[in-house]
Amino acid sequence: MSAPRQYLGVMVSSTFADLREHRAALMSAIQGQHLHAVAMESDSARPLTVIQSSLEKVQDAAAYIAIIGRRYGSVPECAENPGGLSLTHLEFREAARLGRPILVFIMGADHLLTEDGFEFDADKRAKLEAFREEAKFAGRPTHQVYKEFNDLASFATAATQSIAELRQVLDVAEPVPVAESDIPAAPALYSRPRYLGSHDFVGREAQLATLSDWARPDGQHAVALFEAIGGSGKSILTWEWTTRHAPGVRGDWAGRFWYSFYESGAVMSDFCRHALAYMTGKPLTAFQDRNQHQLTELLVHRLEADPWLLVLDGLERVLVAYHRLDAAQVPDEKAGGSDEIATRDPCAAIRPEDDELLRRLAGASPSRILVTSRLVPRVFVNQASQPVPGVLHERLPGLRPADAEALLRSCGVTGDSTAMRSFLQRHCDCHPLVTGIVAGLVNDYLPARGDFDRWSACQPLDIGDLDLVQTRNHILQAAVNAVEGESRELLSVLALLAEAVDYATLEALNGARDVTRSVLDLERRGLLQYDRQAARYDLHPVVRAVVASGLDPRDRQEFGDRLVDHFGSRAHTRFEGATSMDELKDVLVLIRTLLQLERIREAARVYSADLDRVMRHRFEAVPERLALLRPLFGVNWSSPRPELVEPYRFANSAGDALQKQGDPEQALTAFETALRLALREGVVGSVLVNLVNVSVILDDLNQFAASWRIKSLGIEFSRHLGADADYTYIVTMTASRWLHIAGRVDESERRWRDLPPSRGGSYAARLRCEAAFHQAEFHFDRGVLTEEKLRQVEADGRRHQVRWVTRGVLRLRGMWFSAQEDWRLAVPPLAESVRMARETGIYDPEGEACLALAQFHLGQLEAPVDHAEWLAAGREPDHLPLARLWLALGDTARAEEHALAAHRRAWADGEPYVRRFDLERAKKLLVELGTEIPVLPPYDPASDPEFGWEADVRAFIERRREQNGGSATRSG
């Protein structure tokens, strides 16, 4: 949530001329509660657009009040306002998005009006009615009031009472800390956070020289990547060079920014916002609402204009290999081999937009970007695994023996120089972290503390032929084994956490016992680190991995219980009230801990239907959902853990997330598993829902005939087993959609008219919202889509908080404008739709291709040929807009290639199982290109065998029909 300024300002939002007296009464009531009215009456001249000025007032205010009369108000005509909304409407949506307390006063039908109180414009009247409806459902967990008034006196009374209540709400609200104060002015170094080292820096002269040569103005590489296993000293090397050497290499640095991805909540968008706040001198809130595409453009523009030094430490944390529940504890030997969740490239970014930014950084001269990572990001190497232009790749070796000895001596160890060097080189390749841990072991050798020669003569380490990673872990485990008592307990508890903690949390996790002695003991051994700037304690990632993997089941259970008790007491269960994923932090930590403890049933219970629903619909939190769901299954998505109650629910959720991630094969496996489990347990509703889900995935896989067969089976199932209204609504809606896509419009509309009335409640409301969106898609295909329809569906999506509908209608609006070749109006909604997909890890090839085409026509697409190649190389590219893009680029051969591919996909399984509207669009383009339209074979039933479970579904129907029409049916 964007933080308001630290004063109690209340935004007053309404039309002006027709509500002067009401505004005056409202501001009087605000002042009577010693609040400050933020209103147009107190505006001063500022270099902002009218929309920027209005939204900034909302952002600066602690609460928002709207008076909605019978006029819609001024509608700025600009690219910032693609939906053509009034200022009051835009301000209202901003307040709702920020989660501000909202008071809405709506003029009733009996209120007397003067002539200037009427809205004569028909289009504005329609928008006003939609706005009045939308305002009724602004509900936020903070505070929301909705009241009607029919005269000035009743309005003044209602306003006075409501603002008095608002004052109480604002008085108890916790102030939001203002993080901007921690950001220094460039060119002073800004670190987020400061590097927390466990030992002094020694040696590395060769690497320091490499970095200094790389950073010079005549250098050929914008990016330097240092790759090594954990604990090799990547962070301390780059921190040493950034803080002590970089200023002397060149005197024209615009600034230096250090960012660690090891911190909780560290993602690429957060990196960009902090970098831009530092580079521009603006507050973080100025970039809070920018999407990743906009952040990338702004950042690259700054990097190409002036020489900045940016350091991205621990970048592996944004890669697929670390997209797993135990990312903080994953050992080097288990990272990078495969994707734990689906079939993605382990070295690709979890979020596709992060790959785009990394790709752009490679060309961001004259700036320099220094990266450390345990894995090499895929975008930094070509198909031959060689660095792409603009990237310098260095593998970080161990320390020189003399430097490793110096590090050992800096920790108070004495002994024979030759023996020290020989031991460290032979046993750990002079690995810096292990060298520091060896120092701790020597200093704790009671017969002769600090005496390396005496210690090494009787040290029990049996290293043998272990490789470097194994040796490092072996020595670390020996150091951990030497820790005893409360220190060992504290170390074990912290290893099960994924983030740094403050002292109060340490005490709570230590059973309220004094932790001073344990903390000092662990720090002395080099196992615990303290960040003085942030006042937080943490373990080195390698130490955390070794300690966590070495816990025996009993200790893991005991220490995990402490985390469960602590975070369980802080986790709330009002998930529907959450306005950001941050508000779910404690419950997510609780679930992760339960899963690490193998308490599968408890974790599944906490990961309730309510939590999944909010993460699914409100936040589209695809990576987060998959990371939580994966441990609930065995070797693959077809093997749910036996401890699960109602396992079909979790398989269904996994299928939905996998589909949004763009992995339909894995999604099909999950949905088929959910279907089989629901059949086995006789849950009619879940059987029907998963029949629908399987059919939708078959659409994605272009198995169009099989999709209709399964939909028809669902219709038969619903008709004979009397499923409730909502489930019947789902199967009818998806059947109607398939018929439309196949061009059987009359049948589609007939089924649409037969949609059963669904019951009330949020679930039914979401179904109606989804149906309205699909109907808008139908209108687009038939060329009868209107702005009014788009506005209505978008309002529904926002009101019912169905994020994919909001995202989908933005994409559809952009496609609608593109079809009219109004590229200026097409780009903003397409860009926002793509931004919404990318930031949550959702794969949207249609939106990406349509946006690129529109941007090209406006001259906004950077490196258009490279971008087109990138789109073409993606998973299941959308060939039709891509063909249009190649045609616009003048490459008719590539345009023809993709037009033919679009025709093949639209042909699907062959007549009559074709995608009729897509087929006609592909034919039109082929004719335009002068390409002969291919003659493809019709549908062949022999190539479309039934799935094995189809017979099981029919048998289930027959059994239930024999039981008096399914009177014993469960419908969960």
C-alpha cells in the first residue's frame, strides 16, 4: 500500500459547480474534527498534468470522501485516461486501490436540482450510472461508509457523523514508516541493505583489477557477472570494490547503488523502484504504481544517459531454480538442475519481465552493472553457453593460499604458515567462508585455543576425496556440531526461517529466555551475522542450508514448533480483507514452516479455500501458489500426498496455477488427477468443475474436438445428476464459449440465453463477471463490441476483485483499438494488461504480441526485429499479431511463416472442429500476402481416442441414475 503523508489530510472529491454548498458543508465538518481538507479549492500551480495532480492528492491524503451527484464531471482526453473516466471516478479508483478509508455520499432520486445539476450527455450519463454502482462496492477492510442524501441538511448531518467516526479510525491507525528518508542523495553510496560480512576482506587483487579495468569509460561490457558457489566471497568482493575502489577508477560516477536479493521481499521491481528513487531524488511513492515495463524503460533511460554503478547481489534468487518453498535453504548441489514446479529453464527468471530487464542491462552503457550469482541467468549467455555481447562472465575461484592464511590469522589463529596454506588448499580450495569457519573451530579448541598446529594435529575432519561443495559442507557441519546448548537451539530455529529477524523475534523464538550469550557465541564462531543499520540478525545462505539439511527429525519438529507457535499467533484469517500480498506474510511463513516440518495436513488446512481464492482471484499470485502447492504432491502433479483431506481441491488449484503459468501439459495432469480423485470420492460438483477445466486445457492444447466431447460429457453429467445452479452455470458458459469460437454463433447464443440463474454470494458474482467478459470477447469477434460494454465488464472485474478479468478486458480494449488501427489508444491498455501478467508470472503471448505491434506503429518499439525474434522464440507464440508485426517490419517471408502457423492452429482438428473467427482472420492475412491458402484434412475420429477416465465418468453417471437420480449426491 502506498503510504500517505504523515498528516491527517482528507481528500474531497466531486464535481464542483453543482455541489458548491455540499463541498462547503463537508469541508466545514472536516475542519471541525481538526482534519485537513485536500481539495481543488486549495490547489497551487504545479508542473503536473490534471490527472497527475488529482491522483497525487489522493496519494497524499489519509482518507477519501466522494460526493456523487447527477453530473459525471470533467473527462480529461489524454493517453493517461484510455477509459475516458472523469476525474472524480479516477480519484475514487485510486483511493480504492490504495486501500484508503472511503466515505461515499450519493445524491438520492428526491434531491432537488438546478439546471447545472443535470447531466445531458448520454455517454456521460451511462458512465455516471456505472460509477454510482461501482461506488457502492468500494468496501475495504480499513473503513468504508456509503450513504444517500436527498437534501443539503441531511447531507450535512450525515457528513458530520461520518467524519467523526472517520477521525476515530485515523487516530488508531498505525503510522506507516517513511522509507524515503533512508535514501541518500546521489552520488553518495546507497545500499539496500549494507553488506553484512562475517570477516575482514583479504586478497583478491586479480579480481579487483578485473573489476577496475571493466569499469573504465572505454570498457566494452556494461555487465560484469561473478559466478561461484555459495560462500566463495562474491558479496564481500563486490562490496569491497564498490565502496573502496570504484570511486578511484573514475570520477564521473553519477552514483553507486548496492542491492541484495537475499533480503525478504527482494524482487526485480523493488530493485528498480529503489534504484530510480535514488537516481532521480524522488520519493519511492513516485514509482510505486509504475509497472515493470515502465520501470525498465525509466531505469534503462537513466543508465544510458549517465554513468551509474549498480550492484545486484545474489541474483540467483530471481531464477526458476530458486522458485521453491525452501529457496533460502537450498544447497548449491541441488540448485540449477531442474525446475521443481513445472518444465521451465532453471536459469530463466521466474517472472518473464525480469529476463527482459536483464537483457536490456547488457546494453546499458555508459553505466556499469555488477552482478553476483550462483547460477548464470539464461539471458546472459547464447545457445553455445557463451556470454552475449555486453556481458563479462568471471568464475570466482578460491582465495590465493597466502590470502587464505591472512584471513585465518585475522581471526586470531596462529601457527605454521606452510601447514595453514597446505591444509586450506588441500581441504577447501581456500574457500573464504570455510576458512572463516575453520578459524572458529581452531579458536574453540579447548586444549590450545587459536593454535592451528595443535588443532590440525588432532582434528577429526575426514574429508577424503570430497569435491569442493561437499568439503565446504562437511567442514561447516563440523562447526555446527561444535555448537551446544541454547546456542545450537537458536541456530537451528533461525535455519528454518527464510529471512533476517530483529532482536524481539529472536527472544520470542528462544522461549523468552535471554539470548545475549547465544548471539555472542554464534557471532564469535562466524555463524551469525548482525546488520547494525537494519538491526537484524541473519545466517549466511550457505550456513542456513547446511544447518537446515543437518537437522534430525526430532529437532526439526521441536524447533519448527516454535516458529509455528510464533507466526501462528500473528497470522490472521480474514484473507478477504487483504489488500496486498504483504498482509499475508505471516500466514505464508506459517504454511512454509508446516510444510518443512512435513505437517502436511496442518499446512493444507491453513492453506484454506479462502486463502487460495484470494491469492488466485485478487492477486493472481501464481509463483507463490505453486511454491506452496508443490510440497503437497509427490514426484509429480498426479500424486497428491496421502495426508491430504479432499486432495482434489489442491490438484484443481495446482492445475489453475500451472495453466496461468503457461504450462498446459502439467495443468492437464493436475486437472485429470483432480477429476479422478473427485470420481473416487463421489463429489459431483468437483467432478463437473474438473471436466470443465480439462476441456478448457484441451482448448489450450488445441485438441478442439476432444474439448467439445468433454464439454458435452459435462453437460450430460449436469443434466442427469442435478448439479446445483453454479456448477450448471459453469458448464453451460464454457460450452457456449466453445460454440462461439467454432463459429456456431446461433447455438452459442441459444445456450447463452439458457444460462441458469446462479445463486447469490461472491462465487456466483465471480461467475457472472467471467461470463460478462467472455460475452465481450464474442462481441469483439463479431465486430459489435462497444466502449460501454468494456467499461461495464471492467467495473465488474474491479468490483468483484477478479484480477484476470480486469487484465483480460484491458487486453481486449487494446485489441479493439488495434483492429481500428487506433494505435495511440491501443498501447496504454495493452501495456497495462501485459504489465499485470508479467508481474505475477503469467504467460500472455497474445497480449505481448499485440502490444509489440501497436508500439511499433507508434515508433515506440525498441529494437523491433530483436523483439519480434524474442516473441517468435517464446512458448506457443500468438502467430497472427506476430505475422502482422513481421509484415509491418517489411519481412514478408517471416510474416508468411507465422500467418501459415496461425492458419494451422485455427484449423485445429479439422472441419467442423475449427476456430472459425481465427481461421477467417488468418485466411484474410494470407490473401493479403498473396499466399495460397493451404488445403488441410478434415477431422479424423481415429486420431482422437477417448481418455481412459471418460468411461469412468459415464459409469459414475449410470450408477447415480440407478440410485434414484442421484439423491445421495455430494455436491462439494
